[in-house]
Amino acid sequence: MPDKLDPKTLARLAFQLYPSIFTEGEGSIDGESLLTRIHAIRKGLHPEHELFGILSWLGKCTTIHRLDQTPLPIENSPDLQAPDFLVFANHEGRIVPMLIECKATSDDKVVWSEKYLKSLKDFASILNLPLLLAWKWKDMWLVVDSSHFEKKVTAYHLDHETALKENLMSLLFGNRWIKVKDEASFRIDAKVIDATLDPSEELLEEGSYTFQIEKTGFYVGERLIDKVSGRCSEVLFSTFVENEVQKLEGNRARIIYRAVEGSTTVQLYDLLMIDLYIKSSGGDEIVWPEALVKGPFDSSAEIFRNALDEAGTSQFIDMVLNQVPATVPEYLK
């Protein structure tokens, strides 16, 4: 059973997240979402390190091997290019070996020369293994069979629309798409202890304030969510990108942390770095490449998948999607 968030745990979580989410600016509280910070960290990562960590954490691989990209020179050797990874995936009770080439780009298509693609495919053909592309498109990982590349004049193209339709992240590695209810929020009610607020003013005056946290909780609209697993709280925080400070009666204030349009869907693999970040109380001491490659992780995607199956999560989750590609490759049937 996943751990439940009692009031003490919620308060501790608020204290952990507060310094990471809210920083004091000149006369205001400036909010930066947890997901924004994670995206910034991800941009600084080598995509191969990130992919290795994600596939390991998702828990559907027996083993993953990084292949040497610098072969010894041999005269008259064939033009063979080793892909980045040799992956042994657990699929429906059997182990499926495959080769994966890793690329990252924000462009709407991947373009490979005929020579480059042939060198990868020839390597895979000799080993009789399927060749896949793991494409980090913006902040999204798409795993696609190389057969979906199409020849355009002399080069081979894979557009992001085709990659989205043929994405194997769910089927092969157990990824999920999680849609959180638009009205979900996290509230921190606190007392200002180093200043006296002017009761005639609707807003807090400019300045720096010291807050004493009195009450915290997750809400959908105005309804308090009474059952939230510790794991599923991270699903909620991964979608919150906006904060608002409201003045309450007396010397009290409320901070509301919530989603905005377009931020309510998160993928399961996003929770790996969010989990690491929260447990480190801000991520400053984490050497991210080492953490993602070396492991082991304190959590796993299986724990989150089980937590998402808990009845209580229906209070704030609209749906959990398991994507099926438009075309299932023969080696997965």
C-alpha cells in the first residue's frame, strides 16, 4: 500500500518544497514551478544519461548496455555504426533484445542521411535485432521503430506526428500519460510572524515576510482531498506551474499552487526526476548524470503505477492513459 499523507507529512512536504518553489524578490513572492526547474535541469543533461535513467526506472528492462561508439580501425571494414544502446526489454513475459539510437532535437523532424541510416540498419541486421530511435523531442521522449523513416529525395525523415502515433514508450517500457483535474491545487495557510498586516489592504504590501505554516492540503476546487498517497502527491506537484498569494483575516495569508491550461498532463517518466528532486529538498546536492546512470533509485515506476491504481486517486486524476502505437512491430506480437 502506498504511504498516505497525514497532516504531519503534508506539513513536512510543504517545508521541503517551500524554499524550492518560492523565492523572495524585491517586495514580492516570486513563484517558479517544480516542473519548470526540472525542465531546466533536463536541458543541461546529456540525452543518453537521461534516457538510461528513465528506462531503468520504468522497470521494464532486464538490462541496458551502452555500446562503444569508437570502434578500432580495420582496413576494408564495412561501414557499420553501432547504436547507442543494446536494451533487453521485458514484454509480455518474454525478453526482447533491441538496439536503440538516441537523439535530441526541438525540430519537428529527424533527418538522417541514407548512409547514416544504412550503417545503423546494417549493424542491426547482422545481429538480427530491431533498430529503434529514442527521440527527445523538446521535453518528450518518443521511442519509434526505424521502419517509420521515409525517404525524401536523398535523406530519410521522421516527423514528430508520425513519431507520436507510433510511440512505443508505453507498450515497451510501461510509461503512462496522467491527466490531473484542472481544478486541483495545493494550499499553504500561514501566519505572518514578523510584521503586522494592514487590515484595510486587500493585498500584501511590498516587502519580505516570514511565514509560519499552519495548515496545508490538496484541493479540487474548494473540496479538500482527504486521501492522497505520498507518491500521487508528486503527480500533482508535477503539473502545478502557478502560485497566488491571498490575504486572509488577521495576520494570515494563503499560498495557492496550481496548474494552468496546458499543464495538467504529465508522463510517468517525468516523476523520476521530480521524486529525486523532492527527496533531496531542492536537488542542489544531486550530481544528476551520476544519479541517473549509477542508481539505484529509491523509488520505481512500478510503485507509482500501483499508487495510480488506488481508488483515492480518482479524486484528482481524470484519466491514466496507456498508449498503443498505430502499428505494433512484428517482434512485439
